[in-house]
Amino acid sequence: MNNLYIHDEATHNKKAASVIIPLLHEILDFDSVLDVGCGIGTWLSVFQEKEGLEILGLDGDYVNRDLLAKNIPLDSFKSIDLSLEFDLKKKFELAICLEVAEHLPITSSDLLVDSLCRHSDQVLFSAAIPNQGGQNHLNEQWPSFWIEKFKRNGFEVYDLIRPKIWDNPQVEIWYRQNLLIFSKNKIQHAEVGALDLVLPEYWNQRNKEVFTLKNQLDRIKEGKVGAFFYLKSLIKSLRFFGKKV
């Protein structure tokens, strides 16, 4: 992941984890969790609320240790280069990788999925869809892109979380839109519908931003506003999307 990535406590908070993790416990059994791309450890901090649950977070050396220490013990963190394949010589009952894959080069896609599958037979995964926007996004893909890579490792996809959080404003848009479970073992009573989805709330916001910028450009062409005014609007919009993970 790009070493200029900035984690902040406002964006990287515990709200989504506090909603999703209890739902996950209803579906899967696990007493150990590996968080690949853990950031400042907010998800792991919620996981560790279950007594006796083992946690380990992986991320780049750039992670702010002061913020990380607010959420998990520093000895529950290991610094690695996520763009490369890795092997901890240990398996976990659950691996999670949330809004991480898009920050890595496309050449790392297979390496990341192979590494996840090597370390657990159950994976909670989400990654940015095309044009989602955010900090240093290098590889935005539809879920079907990742599904194929998991399938090559013998994993099936289960869309069991999104229907329960789709309209929940307490959960950030990117999780509501992208979150899937991959499992090497069959999950009973799990039907899979359409997977390449766009949350209406996100779609409407993107369209609004695009329309606003187009309108400003049209006004410049008509001589109604100066280019400087348009540039200010553009910068404001880019800042809005840059706040996303």
C-alpha cells in the first residue's frame, strides 16, 4: 500500500465494525482473526471484545503506532509489504481484508488473494468498485474480478452481510456496497444473487458531483463565471472523494 496513505480516527472508526461483527458471529464460528490491511486496528479492537479471541493485524510500516496502540496491543501488529505474497506459517479461523486491495497494484491482486486463502478458510472481503474514488486507489474492480480469484483457490462467495446493512446509515457506504464472505466450506442456506452492485446513495452522490462540475464548466464556456471559480469547485469535490478509504 502507498506509504503516503493517511489513517484518521474520524474515517477509520468503529461504527461499521460494531454493526457488522455481531452479524458475522451469527454466520461463522471463529476464535482467531487476521486483519490484512488493519490500518490503526479499529476492526480488531471490536473483534477482541470477545473474550479469548486471538487477533493479529498486518499493514505497512507507515501505520501510526500511537493511533494503533489506542485500539490493539502493539504486539498484535506485524509490519509487512502487502503488495507481496506472504506466509505467516499459521492459519486463522477468519481473515478479513477490507477496502485494501484497491490500494495495491493490479499485479498484486493474485498475490493478495492467494495469501488470504493460505491463512484462513473463511475470508471477509471488500474492495473498491470502479470509480469509487479515495486515497491512492490503484486497482478498482467489480466484485466479479475478485470472485474469480477466490474461486481458483476453492472458495465460494456468500452475500450474507450486505442485505442486512444495505440501508444502515451507521455503516459507511463502501462496506454496505462491497462486503462479501468467501468460504472454503459450504455455508448452509446461503443463496447468492447479483454481486456487482452500486449503492443508490453512492450513485446519487457521484451523479450530483459530476453534474455540478459539468454545470460549472458550461458556465465558464458561456462566460458566466471565471475559470478560478470552477477550479475551486473541482478542488472541493476532489477533497470530498479523497476522504474515502
